[in-house]
Amino acid sequence: MNATLKTALAVAAMAIAAQASAAVTFYEHEDFKGRSFNTEQKIDNFKQFGFNNRASSAVVDRDWWQVCEDIQFGGRCVVLRPGEYASLADMGLNDRISSVRLMSDIARAYNDQHRPAPVAPYDFRRRYSERAYEANVTSVRAVVGPPEQRCWVEREQVVQEKRRSNAPGTIVGALIGGILGHQIGGGSGKDLATAGGAVAGALMGANISRDRNGQEVITQDVQHCENTTRYAQPEYWDVTYMFRGQEHRVQMTANPGLTVTVNERGEPRE
């Protein structure tokens, strides 16, 4: 086997291997003919591969891909799912594809675009060969978090209205009054006194019942709650200090005392 044939076979083998591992392959002509171009990653401009506006058919081996008319994924775009597309003309994309990317890349780009950039914590460490100064603290304010709720249960006597009728008290009062009247009266007067005693006893009994039935005292468990910051620890310390005639403010995890260590620009350092 001569060297030319070996080289041709090697190139063909490499092309087959590349195509086998490709996620999406584009062909210059319909029905998967002509030159081909494959990729496993997004390409924002086909021109760098000499394939801009040349694709007429495609094969998607895996994943979902978005193909667009313009570079940088601009213009009209279409999503290609795994399968064979013998003609891109049916989609209006014949010889019009200029960029391609995975659908997962689209979601990632969307999240990066709309997610706020993380705020890096300030580094208080002293830099190499940085000169340190002492700035006078003018005010320190401890900032405490939200109050905590403390609850407990106590056994208490509670006064409430009674709803029972006062008729039994009236009857009892009438009986007592009748007995008293019978003891006091004699003859017809005795009967009169008995009737009068019954009436008086009934009124007295009704008053007693109102006193007892108007309100009653019961014992029950009562829950009490209160907000307290008495034992809360400060979340941070809001510190104001002066350096070279300029006021600075910083939030610190501990009370700095009378001075704050700063650099020549007044930035706090540990």
C-alpha cells in the first residue's frame, strides 16, 4: 500500500470518527451530500469554518440544537431535535445558517443575563507593604437582629359571665321564705305571714342567684407572649470614623474600640 493511499484512508478514518462523535453535522447539499461540517459545541460564526450560509441538510445525533440565520445567534432561529433533516429548505433555512448552539447554552446565557452579579465580601486583610494608620472612631452602633418571641403558660383565674337561669335560686329563696313566714305567723295571720315570707324569700333568693350567676370564676391555662431583645447578640457594628478630615462608615463584626486601622485611603484593615 503506497503512502498516498495510506494518507487517504487515515483522513477518511478520522472523518468517520469525527462524524461518529459529532453531536450535529451539517451538509453542503440536500440529502446529506457534499462537504460536511460537524460540531459538539456552540459556534457563533460559521465563517471561521468556511461554512457560513452553506448548510442544506443536517443530522442531529444527540441533544437539542438551535440554528440561527445570523452570527451570534441573531435573526430567525429554529430548534433541531435528534434526527435527520434531508432538506433545510422546508424550514426556510437552506444556505442560511450562520450560528448554532445547544439549548442548554441558551438557558445558561439567560440565567447569567438576569441573575444579579454576586457581591464579593470586602477583604479587610492588610496588603503586602501597605502602610497602616489609626483613625479615630466617632460613633459605634450595635445593630441587633429582629426580636425573638418568648412564650409561657400560666394557671390563672378568669372571671366570665354565667348563662344559667336564676330560677332555682328563686325557688330555694321562696322555700326559705315560706319556712320563716310559717314560724313567724299564727292563724290567718300565720298564713299571711307565710305568703309574705315566701315572696320575700323569693326576692332574696333571686338576688343571691344573680350574685352567683352574674359572674363566675374559673381556673384555666393562659398563654402569654412577649418580644424580647434583652439577650440578643448584635448582628454587626455600624462604625463611623474620621480619617484626614473625611468621615467613613463601615460595618464590623466586633466593637473596634477607640480607633480603626486603615490604609492611606482610609479603607479599614485588620
